[in-house]
Amino acid sequence: MHFILSPMGSAGDVHPFLGLALALRERGHGITFVVVEYFRELIERHGLKYVQVGTTEEFLASTRNPNIWKPRKALQHVYESGIRPAMPLQFEAFKEHFVPGETVGIGSALGFGALIAREKLGIPLITLHLQPAVLWSDIEPPTIPGAFGPKWLQPWLYRIGVKYVIDPVILPSLNAYRRELGLPPIASVPPWWHSPDCVISMFPEWYCPPQADWPPNHLQTDFPLWDAQADEPLADEVESFLAAGDAPLVFTPGSANVFGAAFFRTAVDACQRLGRRGILLTRFPEQIPAKLPRGVRHFPYVPLTPLLARCAALVHHGGIGTASQAMTAGIPQLIMALAHDQYDNATRVTRLGIGDWLTPTWFSGGRVAKRLSRLLESADVRKSCREVADRLKRRDGLDETAAAVENWSSRRLQHRSEASA
């Protein structure tokens, strides 16, 4: 079989798709990877066929707009700067590389070009969800930024958000493009971004139990624990720092966050208040304070899998991939939720008893130090972290997902072959 994989977003969105692509290649399948140019070197380094759907300059320009981290403006910014311009490019990439009877597409909820290719060209398509926040449920609603009030009120707030925010931002240009292709308009976006063929959620049931009002064609696997260079030895300077003292705290505001200066100033303050060593992770060194105290170091990138196994706690933005890496390492985490799915992940981490969270307004050195101190000193938190880590050691989310993709695709292509015979 041949799979076309096309994630939308930052490294936290692309890495799981790449891990799945490599797992599928190990099973003998062909892979075409459709993604923005920013990730080209990473994709080609792993020997996969790469197709571009946007430039590095466009990707970086999108990340440099502060609206990307503002809950009320994030959706429109992400759509106008990323999803909308990529939509026709993604559609054409699927059209060019689709081989009937052999090809299955794998896209994300925001991969609108892939969803349109499914309708227009008849490409079997799997929607891959990395986080529960994109699967709305009236029974157990995910936490959405700006929501308030009791649980019974959440479905009403969600519908207001869909009617007055999501649909007005997306539908005009989406339906205009659909008209160009001879497709009928859609009435609302959220029900449409789940492929009618198959939906796979890459998070375990103990993190988010399946709900009766989720898509009927839904499968659930486990976290896609993959990060670049995780199998390589740590850089000498990282290894030396880790060996020189107690397990440090790790701070990262997310791979695409270029507005992390205040986050890192707070990180340094918290380390000094606690008398602990710290590691600051960002590819944008201009965010780091000009002078760091002894015991606090900056590194552009360190794979979290080997790093967190030797650290005391992780402070981060609440991305699902980063959160699951901390779970795997069995260490507590403190989240500064900004936008997107981060509020929901922060809520679930807190509910599991393995971490805590703060909004940016409350993210100060004193509060961060106080929350970290409580997490690090709590026997209950240590016990919960060990239990969650043990659950993840017994599962392989990428292999499990690759098997689910392979089995579904084989049945689907066989059915189509028999129907056309």
C-alpha cells in the first residue's frame, strides 16, 4: 500500500505523523509526506518522499504573529496564514500522488485539502487526531479557552463559538474553493473535519475515554511517542551539564513559540527561588535572558525522551506531545496554557494528579516556584506519575496505530476492489 501523510501545524503536529510514517514504512508500505518546507530537511533525512505545501518563510511569518497565542484570535490567524493557503496545494499534492486501489490518505482535522481530495477524487482518508480537544462531546465536553460556567452550559457555549467564530471565519473561503471544484457547500466546519471513512485518535482511553457522541467510525490507540534524534547520544554539552549536579527542571514554551521571553525570565526566577538547576529549550536564543545564573543553561534542542528521564520536572505550554513525554518519563509537569488544545490538556493532566497549570497572567516566578515545590514534594503526585509512566511502558502507540491503519486500509481497498470487479 501507499500512504500520503499530510499534517498541519508545528513540530508537535508533524513529529507524530513522521513517527507513524516510519512505522508504516517498516511494515513495507510506500510513503509520501506532504508538509510545509520548514520540515523538509527532517523528512528527507529519514529517507521519505517529500512534497511541499508552503514555504519556510510563510511558516515562520505565521509563528511570528502574536495572534497565534491569543485564544480569541488564534483560529482566524492559523486559518488565514496556514490552512487556507495550504488547502489548494494539499489538494493538488493528493491528486498528483494518488494511485487508485493502492493509496490511502492520512490527514489532520485541519487538513482541509485532504478532506476535499477525499470527496472530489475518492481517496480513502483517515483523519488522525492527536488531542481530545478537536472531538467535541456534549456528554464530556473538552475544556476550551474562554469557556466558563457549569458542565451543562458548555455545549451551548461551544455552539455559540461554532456559529459566531469558527464557521464565519472558515466557511466563506472554504465553500468558495469547493465551488471551484464543483463540490456543494458545507453547513458547518467541525462535523466536516472528521473523515467519514475513519477517525483514529492517538491518545489512550485512560487519558480521554471515548464518548457515545464521537464519530461512529472512530478508533482509539495510544500516544505517538516520537521525537527527532531520540536514539542518538545526547550532545556532549548536555551530557556534561546533566552529570554535573542534581536533576534539573526543564522549561519549554513550545517549538514554534517566538514570544517566550517572559516565560524564560520567569523560569530563571523560579529556579533561583527553588535553588534548583534548570534547562531552557528554544531554537530562538533571543528569548533567553542575556545573563543566566550558574546552574541554568540554554540549549536550542534536546530530544525529550532521553532528557526528561534524567530531569525532575517539566514546565511547558501544554502541547499534547510534550505532556505525553513528561508522562512517559514519570515526572510532574506544570503547564502555562495559552490557546488551542492547551487548556484541555492542562485540565486532564491536573485531573490525573500528575501536574498543575497556570494561565499566562498568573505565570510568575513566585507562583511557578510554589506550584513546582508542591508537585515535587507530594508523595501522591510521585505515585500518580509512576502509575502513568508504567501504563505507557506497556504500550507502543506508534506500532498500535500503524497496525490499525494497515488493517483498516487493507479492508477498505479490498472492498473497493471487489466492488469495482
